[in-house]
Amino acid sequence: MKILLTGATGYLGSKLVHAFLQDGHQVAVLKRPASRLDRLQDIADQITMFDIEPDNMSAPFLEMEGADVVIHVATCYGRNGESDTDIFQANTLFPLQLLQAAADFKVRAFINTDSALNADVNAYALSKSQFSAWGKKFANSGLIDFYNIRLEHFYGPADDDSKFVSWLFKQCNQNTPEIELTSGLQQRNFIYIDDVVSAYQQLVNKCMDLDSGWYEAALGSGEMIRIRDLVEMIHAITGSSSRLMFGKKADRVNEVQPACPELAFFNQLGWNCTTNLITGLKKIKESTK
């Protein structure tokens, strides 16, 4: 199968590229010209890379002579001082341009990585929600099959330090004297990276056999945990001497208690989450020795 993937230079995207190559798929990636390629060095000769050209989204499809599936993983969280306009450009306009090109070239399926956050939480969540609405419009018009994957918080060894779990491991391993945190009463769902990758693999393998249209599915572990409990687990696993300063930071505005994700769609495809939280956290600990 021919796959065009965005976000391949990031943590999740690079894991997906490696997995799809192992499955025997032909993989091309769409990247920013200045992207670092560290995570793709070992497979650079096995994939085709295209630099993003907003005014010419047709180029990859022309050179590939079409594609079967587009998988959109690239995202801008807004953690590096990006403006709302930058976030909109990255999370709504760019993928919409890609979606239009994919529909024009009769690509069968577009798999979108959406946020599990409510749209009113921040600019990132709003921009992701806006693009998924466009995906639904395209699918309902019969232009392309659109799979909107509402991905919960994923984690794993060697993830970016900007992610909460990786950041907390770093603070605990360094025995930072005081780690400032919110109340920690919020509940979240965390899913280990290998389970995320296997879910995408299963969807790619099965999507051509599903009915055409719009699909929305949650992807998580199915297990909710309080942030406070997660923090204390990591603190204990690392044997850290850091003081956990719960309540030192204010809770996020518009905080909404999420429901436990319903995993029926992926379960029906034959996928199940296999790594529980404590096992996943211990794998991160082992990787840092």
C-alpha cells in the first residue's frame, strides 16, 4: 500500500514510519524543509521525502503516482510561543490543503490524528476540531473516507521533554528540589506508544475493507487516572528525592473532566491495548539507565 504521512520526523510519526515499512508498505513523508531527520536516519534510504509546498500540494501525489492512504500526524501544540495564527496555519489550513489534494487525486482514505481535548480548552484543541469538521464535510460529500482518531495522551521512551510524562521523568531523575504542579485532581487517559502504533497499523490494514464515509474513534488505554496518582507513581519508580509541590500551579482554565474513552471502533478491528500504565512507565525507567 502507498502511504503518505505527515509528522514523520516527530516521535509518533517516526514510530509509524518504521512500523509501516516493516509491514511492507511503500512510505513517503511530507516534512518541513528545516525538520531534523534524526529519528529517520536509519531508514532514510527506504522512504521518499517531500518538503511541504503550500502552493503545490499536488507534487507528492504526482511523483508517487497516487497514494492509497494519507496519515496526518503533524501538529503544533503552541508550546513554543506560536501565535494563534501560526497554530491555525499548522493544524487547520495546512491539513485542509492536503486533504483537498488527496481528494483531487482520488486517495481512498485520510487518517487524521485529532486531540481528545474539548475544542474550547485552547487554540490547539480548537484548530484540531476545526480541521476534523472539514474532514467530516469531505467524507459526507463522498470525496474521501475520513478517519478522525481522537488520540489520548501517549507516552514512551525517548519522547520529547515537552510532553508531561517525559518532563516529569526528567525532573525526578535529576532530583529537582521542588517540582511545581497543579492540584493533580484532573483525570486523564494515558496510552503507551507501542499500543498507539499497533492501532494505526490495524486501521491501515483494515480501512480498505470498511464502508466508505466518516469515522470518529477514540484511541486510548481505557483506564483513567488522576494526575496526582500518575506523578506519585513516577516519583516512586525513579526513587526521586524531589518534593512534589501540588497546587503550586493553577489548574487550567476551562478544565473539563473527560470521560473514559470508548474503544469499540478499534476493538472491532481486532485491536486491544496490551500495555498497562505501570508497565509502560517501568519501560521508560529501564530506557533511562
